[in-house]
Amino acid sequence: MTSLTKKIGLSYPLARRCDQVDDYFGTKVADPYRWLEDANSEETASWVNAQNQVVRSFLEPLSSRDAIRARLTELFDYEKIGSPSQHGDRTFFYRNSGLQNQYVLYVVDSAGAEPRVLLDPNTLSTDGTVALSGTSITDDGKLMAYSISRSGSDWQEWRVRDIASGADLGDEIMWSKFSGASWLPDNSGFFYSRYDKPSEDSALQDANKFQKLYFHKLGTTQAEDTLVYERPDQPEWGFGGSVTDDGHYLLISVWHGTSPKVRLFYKDLAAGGDVVELLRDADASYSVIDSDATSLWMTTDLNAPLGRVIRIDLSKSTAGAPHIVEVIGEAEETLESVGVVGGSFFLHYLKDAHTVIKQYTPEGTFVRNVALPGIGSAGGFYGKAEDKTTYFSYSSFSRPDTIYRYDIASGTSEVYCQPKLKFDPNKYVTKQVFYASKDGTQVPMFITYRKGLKRNGKNATYLYGYGGFNAAMTPSFSVNILAWMEMGGIFAEAGIRGGGEYGQKWHEAGTKLQKQNVFDDFIAAAEWLIDNKYTSCAKLAIGGGSNGGLLVGACLLQRPDLFGAACPAVGVLDMLRFHLFTIGRAWTSDYGCSENEAEFKALYAYSPLHNIVPGRHYPPTLITTGDHDDRVVPAHSFKFAAALQAAQGGDAPVLIRIETNAGHGAGKPTAKVIEEATDKWAFLLKMLNVPARKWRRI
């Protein structure tokens, strides 16, 4: 890899072109950078190292980096505390003192006792790349099953900790992924899901198939675990096992891909017997929220695209024939989830992409609307049936999580924990606008910025989106975005189709053969910001990660004239081969698959890797990925970067930043988050030509 191609003032590593050509229903598709899919080859490693040298040579001389890093470090350095939970006499909560790479789990053993550290992931590695990825605490607060992930991987390693002593027991479980742990009431063991052990060299790339549900008996080896449920005839099905609070039933949620439509099976743990396939048609979303000896309460969008609450009477149901009673009907808002605590149901709704909470009785009688501090996002309202109070968190674009204690009977709340800030949130304003997409659909967008901003078309703007997998883009606080706004930048977040902002129909309107709607919505958001003088093409950057990386990749290719810069992160960029790696086949419920002719044509029409035009002028682009990303394997970004660098006909840089010992994003250490944000903002300040007097405000 010593030969370099000299171009536009940068020396890009020479990416060898191979002769790989695939035939899709008579369409010949070249894939000249197929060799970059081999993450273990010396040639790929050499290319990655050379690309990182190029990006470092471009970014490190930028004069803004030191000031940005210093301010990000200062802003991140505040105490962060999560909502507490009660198990037996003990209270558990997460805390980060400020700049710790990972949150620390604390326990309070009894009322009035001092908190003590139960598990500190920062002690598990020198660079903070081992993260706590899951916990399950027994009802009596005596034992905790917990999982860790390494270097951002989705693979989980489960252990068991005695909470009184803080010592780990001998139990160890490997090769679990996309799984929680659910204890039996007597603490004798727990249910979890896992895959077969992959080959060592391909653990981060091999397709994940044939997940199985197991029971682990405490004090035994993993080899002795009991297989509870599997489906050899359904290699793509996944299973989530959870025990009802009374220990009567094991509920088995059966997922296929990322579709919200699931199956629900159960096993009577009290009476024994086989697994009952209660809901076996995958005709809607179903999520159990409560139970008793004869009934299951759950949310569903069956015959209710915006969601409702139903009760299934098990005594009157048979396999495939559930006896359904509506408890709380469909509302005007989108039902996201339900918290159950203290004899009340707390329904979490989305109204134009911000949170509304409504309190009901389990019989479906409305109690009250829960007062929230403003237009933002709230979460929580969980606990035990006997609890008199519960907790919830609230945040917005300019305010980090504040934890509130809520009195269930009176409906009053008080601040339980509020962070001490190093900025004034009152200096920022958020407004919500609605704009017309290409087909006339009205799409919501949040716009946040410092007060006093002038709409003169000269403001550096960062437009963010996702648009997939039923995920709603709601107000949330980000230190990284705050730093951008401190430098005078505007942050805009578009609630485009494919997400969950308006329920089932909104999601489906951005999937498979209708995926182009997602890109049209995002492009229309950019045009609206320009038309309304918030910014201009030269001052507008777009960003997004994962499915949002696909969004950015597709839009920068479809409208390269519209954007001043683009930042696709950990993106799905090869739409013809994504299904061949790790959990990629699960995404076919949203994307479709190139093995289907009609879906191939739709995918090929927008796939970022396959729509790069040689010689076209593309905007400055900073691609980011992690070398341990086993959700969206880094080959997507590698191949896209190589192709875009070779095709670039203008003088704008095309760079790829490859983080080592990092994955898709979950569990990323604070230090790495700061460094990546520093590089991104410095890149955008340079590319959008933001004057030094602007960024020096920080």
C-alpha cells in the first residue's frame, strides 16, 4: 500500500480494484472493492492504517480543535444520575461523576444508608472500552446478573454478582447477543438467549442465525444450561424470555428481523407443560406490560395503527386464538410504551414527536395527564404494585436529564436529582415547524439555536435525521450538540417517514419499495431551512448514524449541490449485501432484500455504494466507523469511502475516520466520544467556512 493517488491536495491510499461482478436478475453489478470486506486481511489493515493517517493529517492542523476539545471536556464534566429502581430493601442507580468513560452502578442497602459502588466498568479495562451492557436484579435485591461488551461489540458476556458482598459467583455465559436475563422468583436461575459459538476469526462478521432460549441454573456451567425453546426451521427468529412478576408464566417474545410485528408464546411455569403459541401470526406489535394468574395486559397496534392497550384472558384462549378485550382504546397520539407501578398504568404517548404522559387505572379509567416541565422527552414510571411513588426523567435539546419523584395518588412531582450545569439553558430556543415533502406530506422538524440568531441565510446548520425501524426522533440533550450551538450553529432534527413519530402507517411509508420517501423528506427539510433563511447550501451540513448513515449517504449522492458537508456515521451503505453479515438479514423487514427482484430494483436505485457517479462534484464528506462494529460491519464504510474518493471530481475532501476498539456506538467511552465530536465539529467549521470569531466563543 505504498502507492498513493495524488488528488485535490490529499494523498488518498490506493484502493485496488478487483474484477468482482454479480448478476442480479440480469443486471450486472460491479463490486471492485469486495476485498475490503475481509476485516482480517493484511491488505485491509494496511488500507485502514493509511486512511487514518490521511484523516489525521487533515484534521490535526485545524486551529479550532484544541478549543473545541477543551469546551467539550468542560461541558461533559457534570454529575449524571439515572432514575433509581427498588429491589427488596435496596435501591439501585447509575452515576457518572463527569468524565468517567462508563457509568458506575451504585446500591443503597437500606433507607438512609450511604450509596456504595456495586459495579464499576471503568475498572475492567484501561481505555474504558469494556461497557456494562445489561443488568437483571432479583426481586429481593440479593443477586444481579450482568453482561459486559468489549470494544463496542454486540456480543455479551454474562456474570452473576452477590450484591451484599459485591463478589462475583462462578457463573459465566458467553455468546449471548440481543438478550436480557430474567430470574425465577426463587433466585435459582434465569432465562437468556444466545447463539452457537462462532469461529474466532469471523465472530464480528458472520451472520447471526438460530438464536436459542436457555435457562441457566445458578452454580452450574453453561454447558449444563437447559434449552427451553428453539426453532431449527426458522433460522432468523429470535427469542426474548421474561418471567411474569408472580413467577407464573415464562413469556417468549418471538421476533423476526427488526419488524415491530412479533409473535408471543408462553409456558406455564406453575403447571408445567409445553410452550403455547398464543399469538403466532406476527400480525401486529405486542408488548406485555402486566399480568395476573389468568390475564396478560399488553400494548398493540392490532386494528389500531397508533396503538392501544388490550387484555388477553388466558383462561378463554387457545393457541392461535387469543381472547382479546380492549382496555384503553387508540388515542390521537402515538402510543410508545406503558409503565406499570403502584396500581396505575402510565401511557407514554408521542404528540408531534414530543412526550405526553397519561395515567390510567388497570381497568382503563383515565386518571390525569401528568404535568411535564415543557416540550421534551420523558421516561420512567416503573416500579412495583405496592409502590406509592415512582420516578421519571425529563430532558430537552437544551436541558440534560432531570430526575423527578412522582406521587402516584396525588399526581404531584418534585425534583429528585438535577445536574449542576456549566451553561445557561435559558439562552437557547427550540421551535417546531412543519414542512411539505415532495409528495405534499407534512413532516415535523425541531430547530434549536442560541437566542438572538439572525435568519440571514448565513448560519452554519447541522441537519440530523434517521428515518427507519419505527424509531422516533424526539427532543434529547447532547453535549456535542450544545457545543455546536455555542459556536453559533443551528441544530435541526427532522421527524421523517420510516420512523415512529406517527405510528404504524408513518413507519411503513418509509420502508422497502417506499424508502425513497425517507430521502425526499430529508431533502425537503434541507430546502425548507434554506428557503426560510436559516442557512444556505454552503452552510448546511447533514449527519446521521447507522440507518441515518444510509440516509446521509443517499442524500449526498442524490443532491450533492444541496449540502456544504456530509457526515455519514456507521452507515448501511451497501444495500445489496447488508443482509449477509451479522444481524443484517434482520433489517430486510425495513429495507427488503436484493434476493427479491422488485426489492433489488428499489435498493439498487438508492444504494449509496452503487450510485456514485465518477467525476461528479460531491460535498466535503467525513465518514466515521469503528473497527469492532458488528452491527453494521465497517466494510460498508470502507467500500463507500474507497469508491467516493476515486470518483470525486471536485476539490472537496472525502475522508474516513476509523476508530479502533470501537463498535456501533453503544458503550463508547466518554474520551472517545469527545475526540470524535472534536474532529467532526472541526471538520465542519472548516468546510462550512465558519469564521474564527464564531467558534472562539467557546
